[in-house]
Amino acid sequence: MKWWKILGIVLLFYALVAGLLLPVPKLPILEQSIRNLYYHVPMWFGMLALLIASAIYAGQTLNKKGSKYDMLSSSYAQVAMLYGILGLLTGMVWAKNTWGAYWTNDPKLNSAAIGMLMYAAYFVLRSSIEDDEKKARISAVYNLFCLPVFIVLIFVLPRLTDSLHPGNGGNPGFNSYDLDSRLRLVFYPAVIGWILIGFWIADLQIRVKKLADKKYNN
Amino acid sequence: MKHILVNQIVQHSNQMPDAAGTEKFYVVVTVIAILFVGMVAYLISLDKKIKNLEK
């Protein structure tokens, strides 16, 4: 087994256990729910890393016209969606405990939902085209269009309006007032761990698809 | 006024039970750890199976 997979397992195990057991700063309203910082935020980091990888391979698909790159691009996008769903669910639980509702009419939350729907449309688009080459090219163009829009939706638009979400709408991000050294001890390993595990799941999916392709061509 | 409100919030947060430190909490951590180990074991077995198929 490759070293980065082992590193991913070790870091994530540490983040899961230490994230629940190590002391956290006592913050009003957030209370113990601050521990969700180790799970909710790294999932979004992981999602973004996977979406960037997906967009890079989408670019390669257009440059080199290879279905191999299209397969890589779609696999990374699929795992990114899994992370996105997990990120939304952990965010909803956190919102219920701090804001009093699973979903509020907040620009950050709505933007995240729109971004996820955009990528859901990517998969609908892929499934609607039968010709493999055409599917690869059109979905690659759509993927390259999606990423910058997604980044604007998640990181730019919520900062321009009022928002409950930390780091948006004039609210300070966790980094500036409560991401102290105790949180950092778990937060950074958690980010790296979630990213590595995401790439591992995508790697498994890619290898299965390659085997299926090989079998189909024989 | 603002000072009183801040004091109340701090008092309230001090009264809240600290989940970490109760015996039930360790049970939760153990269950989560077991679930994680199970998921990792599944990923490793999948990795090995795919490796064998690739050979």
C-alpha cells in the first residue's frame, strides 16, 4: 500500500479520536459543537481539492483528447460530490445546534446548495450523451465552467452580503478569533487526512473503471 | 449592559455539561473508532482485491 494512503488513515484516525477527546476553547453558543470544525470544514477542503483535480483532468481531456482523462475527471467529481453531501450534512447538524435550524436562508448555505446542484447537472449532462468522445468534450467544458462559478458562489458572493456563517458577511472567520493552537493541532491533520482519503477513494474508483473498460474491450 | 450580557453568556457556557469527561462519551468515541476501523478495513480489502484483478 502506498505511503500517502497510510498517512491518510493515520491522520484521519487521529483527527476522529483527538477531535473528540482533546480540550477545546469554551466559546459561547458554539460550546462543544466547535469540534465539528474538524469534520465539516476539512470535508469542504477535500471537496475543493477533488474538484480542482477534476477540472485539471477536464483541461487535459480537451488538450489531449483522451477518454482516460475524462474518466479521471468524472471520478474526482463523483468523490467530491460525496464529500459535498457529507459537508452539507455536518453543516446542517452544526447549524441546528448553533443557529436553531437545519437550514437558514443564508447566502453561504444557498450558494453551497446551488454549487452542488451545478455539479449534479454535470452528471445529468454526462448521462444524457451516448457518444463517449462527445460526452468527454462537452462535460469537460462544463466542468471547467463550473469550478470558477463554484468558487465565486462559495467564497466571494457570501462575503458581499450579510451572513451567519463564520468568515462571511462581516463575521470573523474561525482563524481570526478562536482557531487557537489547540484546534490547529487537530484541524490541519484533519484537512490533510480527509483530502488523502478522498483521493484514495477516487483512485479505487478509477482503477475499477479501468478494469471494467479492459474487460469490455476484450 | 453589554458587559452583563457577555457575563451571562460566559456563565451559561460554564454551566453547560462538558460532554468530554463523562463515561458515555468514551463509549461514543469507541464506537466511532470501531466504525472508522471497519471502513478503513473495507477500503484496504477493496484495494487488495483490485490489485489482484489488475495482476
